[in-house]
Amino acid sequence: MSDAPTWSSAARTVGVSASALSQGLAELERRVGVVLFEPVGRRRTLRPSARPVLDHARQVVSLTADLASWSSRLQTASSGHVRLGLIDVAAVVHFPDVLRHFRSEHPDVDLVLVVAPSAALLDDLRAGRLDVVVCVEPPEPVPGIEITPLLHEPLIVYAPGGSVIGANAEWGPWVLFPHGSHTRRAVAHQLGVIGAPLHVAAESHQPDVLIEMVALGLGWTVLPKPHDDGWLDHVVEGPELVRRSIVLARRSGSVHDPAADELAGRLLVKRDEVALNRGGEPADRSAR
């Protein structure tokens, strides 16, 4: 009103009738206990003593516009806060391009990335410290966690250079993921099924460390196919032993940040391409 040439034009600017504007300002004057406008000819002008009210009103309008802008960005996933947990192979091999594109297209989204073993990631997800997790499928359902398959990944036997991969009884000793890991459990189970001995000489959560120990002759291992096959000159590649399922995990029944929803959707879209590039196969698209 203070910037409009007439009462009617001020009403049109804010999208109300002149009478509604008059009633609204009268109510505002009643609430603040100060007369805001005084007649000057056929116009109403703001009293100098009402300047603090005008300044406050302009600040409120500005802050409201900021809030509306923030809400719009949030609903379109252009801002927000996403805490993503990944196992190392998901971060380095399967989904790095998804993360790069998401960061490039949503620079205002605060993306926190945690790389850790599957069990630790699921613990953090249940505790509310993570929003989205990509990990190895847990051996049993986790209460409060919704699992969606991403891909089935072959796990291959690797032996020190010069080894002859013959009868199962001659396999080992082993350098494997630590006891309690989801992959270790699947490997140990399958070795038992085929009758191969399970003597563990060393453990590490890091695939690069495991394959280096194999190259040094410390033992055999079971790992996904490498994204960098340079070290295959120093080890012998054997058969596929078992397949592990890589899954997307989220808390069931929780309110999700739209940015987290979009990132999860991109991971799901990527799964078929990842499976083909890595020699796996697309997983069932239904949630489990």
C-alpha cells in the first residue's frame, strides 16, 4: 500500500478487493495499536511513526518468499539433506556415475557419503544415521528395514599365481572378508556345500588388500570380478563360487526427504546397466 499510487491499485497488487484490503489494514492497526495510514486528499499515506511496521512487514514478506522458495526446491529435490551409505564396490564400481550426476544436477543438496561394511551400514540405517544404503543382502530380514534388490554379483575364486585349481579338497588356505560379514557367510556356506576346506589365514574388509595377499601367495580368496584387471597377471582366476545380492535398503514407514527419494530412484534405474556391465544379471524389481 505504501508503494501503490491508489488504494485500488494496491488491492489489485495483493489480489484482494479494495474493501478486503481496508478491513485487513484496520485489523492490523487494531492488533498493533497504531494508526498506520492518514488521509491526504483522496489518498491514504503511511504515517512516519508507522515506518517500523512497514519495515517489519517487508521483512516478513521477504522471509515468506524465501520459505516458499525453499519448499519448492525441497519438493523438487533441488535441496535437502541425504545421508548415503555404500559398500566399497557400490561406491567405486557400480554407482559412481550416479553419484557424480546427482551431485552435478543438485549442488544444493547436502550429500553425506559413508563407505563401510554391510552390517555397519544397516546398523546406522536402523539408528537413523543414514537415509539410503546399498549393501550386500543380509542373511535374515532386518526389522524396520525395507530391501529392494539391485543386482546379483558373481563371486569368483582367485588363487596365487602358479596354482592349479583342481579338486575342491586342495583349495585354500583362505584370505577372506572378516567373520560376520554377509559375503563371508555366503562364501563359507558354499565352500561347505562343495566340500572345500575353510582354513582362514587372514582377513580384511578391503578387496584390494585381499587380492594383494593372494598375489603375495598368502592364500586364496573369493571376490567379485575386478574393475581393474591389472592384478590378474599375478593370480589365477578360478570358477564362480556363489552369487551375492546387492540391495537398496531404507527404513520402512519413515518420512523420506524428496532428495533421498530421487537418489534412490536413480540407483534403481541404474541397476540393469550395472548388471550387464559387470557380468551379473538384473535383480527382481519387486521390494522384499
